[in-house]
Amino acid sequence: MSRFETSKFVRNSTLMNQECLIDACQKLNWKYSINADELLITDIGVKQSFGGEFAIKVKGNQVIYNTYYLGNAKEYVAKLQSMYNGLNIEYSKTMIINEFKKNGFAFKSNDKFVPNEIEKLSFYMVGRSKDKNEAEPIGQIKITILDDATVVSDSNYLPDDVNKLAHEAMDNIDLYFSSNRVMTKKDVPLKYRDKIAQSKISQIQHLKNK
């Protein structure tokens, strides 16, 4: 269920999206090559020979640093991570919007949002129920993207069909991010409790009848 909950998509810092990483390398003027599913970064702008090997390698989404030649690689890791995170925030926004749009949602800006050191972007994805008997057909989910590209979603009441589509979108986002989605339930206001309870009963009955 996606309604009346807050979800946090916690990203694995050792994983990097190759497309976003290539963009980061280009902006840093670092040289790279691609071999099958491996991205090899061979020149990071320092006067250092890597003996024909890589400085940084990304196999799939897993990042490997050549500590033999780089020694303490923290400086270069931090530089790459900083550039990557900034780009990844925009990549994450695009991916989230596209995934929700696939499920019939529309983008809505958050005009009241003011970025800070932790929270960098915020917007809403809005869905409309096709149930003609639904008293509150519009449901929206607030999306906030943090400085490390962690995504936080927050929702209140969502109609049954909108809730189902939101759940599908979030499952796909979780898969794309290779993240650990942590869901926290919110208190359901009294006016919605009977409606939510009836919805659960209907869902159980539907499963039994399959």
C-alpha cells in the first residue's frame, strides 16, 4: 500500500548508474572507455601512470577503485561522488516522473519548496481515479530528493485504483535504484478509517475469488 505512508528509497553508495557516471566523467574531463558492461576510467587528470590499467572501474553498477596506483583514493572518490550525486539528483527526478507517468500520473511543481543543504528537489505526482463513485478522485504523492539522491515519498489518502498504480510505480523505482525501500506508516485520519478497512476487505475477497 502506498497511501498514508512515507517511503525512503535508500541508495547503496557503492553503486553508480553508468549513464550518469559517463556524464560525470565528461564534466570532469576524465577519459574513459566502455567494454561490454564495464566502464573503465583511465585518466582522472593527474600525472599518474596506471600501467595500462584503470583508475576506476564500474562493472554493471558496482564501483571498483584501483588503490594500488591511486593509494589513498578518497580525494578522487569524493570528487567523482560529488559530481555524480549532483547529476544523479536530476537523473532520479526524470526517472521518477517517467515511471509515474507510465502509470497515469501527472507532474505538479511544489511552488512552496525552498531547497536547503539536505533537500534539493521536491515535486508532486498527481493521479485521478477512474471510479465515478469516488468522492475524492484526486490523489497526490509528494516526492523529495536529498543531496545524496535518496528519494523520499509522502502520501495521504489515495483512491484504490490510484493507490494500486502508485504502488506499481514505486516498486519499479525501487528496482531501478537497486535501493532498500523503507516504508513508515502514518496515522490514518478517523474520516478515512472505515473506507480503508472496507477497501482491504474487498481486496482480500478479490484474491479469494481468483
